[in-house]
Amino acid sequence: MKETGMERRGPAELVLAAAVARRHYLAGQSKVEIADELGLSRFKVARLIDFAREAGIVRIEIVADGELDLDRSARLQERFGLRHAVVVDGSRIESSALADHLGRAAAGLLTDVVQAGDVLGLPWSRSVDVMTRSLRDLPPVDVVQLSGAMEVEGHDSSAVDIVRRAARATGGGSSIFYAPLLLDDAAGAATLRREPQVARVLAQASRVTVAVMGVGAWAPGLSTIHDAVTSADREALAGLGVVGEIAGVLFDASGTVVEPPLTERVVTISPDALRGIEEVVAIASGADKGVAVRAALAGGLVNAVVADAALADALLS
């Protein structure tokens, strides 16, 4: 049988390693202080600390902070090189309440992230709508609308409502326009995009430094755009490799933006403007959105995530 590090050491050495580890990790003593106190060389102390971790005498655990899963958050941030990652442990939350908890977590993240001089960009999104209801303690920054709106059962906020609510929380100005996100034909959408107010606000996307976006997966019930178009449109886009959308910006599994004729019917931020935003926070939940969120990260469409544990595990697996 192969020997472990514990088996190769005698009891005295194991107890010494434990004593050194207690002083270092629990009492906060430096290696030099421990060496002086125990009459050891600091190199011996360093070796004992390393041994204590390798042998399992010391186990380092990152604990949760309330409903925030700090361990998953840190691992997700490190795995994808994210600017920020916040994971909500949804195991003890009713599924009907998860969106509210994610919204509060995203609002809390914005409190940390948004600074004076920033410009906040918000599209129409069910998750963004929920988040704006929890916004508090933000500096007086302007808020810019990034897309038209959809009518969805159970959600009565327009994109204008979302932006105005956020602007009231910040005390800054709001740039808004009245338009649907998806129209029935490209000509109607083109006419709307040429409207002076719509064109002026969409052009202000270049000012946005922080944006919050929902992520839709290209599957039933996981994207308002997917559910709003015809079955022929859904099949055509699936055939082009579309796996998700952010405010109507479609992308494939590599995160490459896909621009079929359907996109000409959408009133929203351009893909180039989206990529130009310094920090784009995605709010999403559920393992079934893993492919879409992973693709959005790969394509650089988002660089920060607020997610539940199920989605985080799907991304980390």
C-alpha cells in the first residue's frame, strides 16, 4: 500500500505540524514569530505549514455569506477571468423567489461597481426589471436605455419604466425612447430606428460604462425573443447555430454574433456598441442557460456574472 505523508511522519512531527498550523492560520503569527517561539528555523516552519496543508491537517474552506456562495463565486471569477462573479445559493430559496434574490444580488454588485462619472446602460429584460426594484445607494449617474421592450405576461414594466426607476435610484438623468424590441417587419423597425429620439438614445450607448443584461438561451421558455418569433424563425436560427441572445443580439456557441434577417426587425444596441462597454454584467439562472452564458463569456459579450448555484455548476463543470 502506498504510504501517505501522514504515515511517514511520527506522532511528534504530526503534533508539531498541527501546533505550527494553529499559530499560523488561527493566531495569525508570521513564520518568523513561530520560529522564534518554538526554537525552529523559519525554513522548518515553512515546510511544516506546507506539510499540514498537503496532509489534510489543515483544510481551508471558503464559507457562505448568507445566501451568497462565496466559494462558487471565487471559482467562477477565476475560471473565466471575470471582472466580477456573484453566485446566489438557491438551494434554500423557493423557485418563485429566486429572481428577486438574484435581482438583489445584482443591485448590491452595482453598489460596489458603479462610481461617479459612470453611465449605466439597461435594456428591457425581466431580470433587469427585477434588479432595478432593489437599487440603493448609487452615485448620481445617468442611465441610458439600450433596447425596446417586449410585452410578457406577468411583467408590466416597459424599458422606459426600468430606466426611469434606475435613474430615480441614482438621482441622475435618464435617456429613454418608446419602441418595441421586436417588430413584425424590417421596414417598420428601420423606420423606428431612424426616429430622432430613438436614434439619439441608441447612439448614447457609446457613453455607457456599465451595463446589466439578461441572457436568453435559444430554447422554449428561456428567451422572450425565441418565444415571440415564428417556428420557422426559430428553426432557421437554430440551423445557423444560435444558442442565445442578449437584448436581441444573437450569438452562436463560440460567442460570435449572428446577424440573420430577423435582427433587422429588432430595435436594440448594436453588437459593436455592446462589446465597447467596459463592464457588462449578465444576470441568469438555471443549468439550462449554461451553454448560452458560456458562449456570451467566450465571445466577450459579457464579463461579469450574477447567477444561481445551478448555473454556476454548469459553467464550472
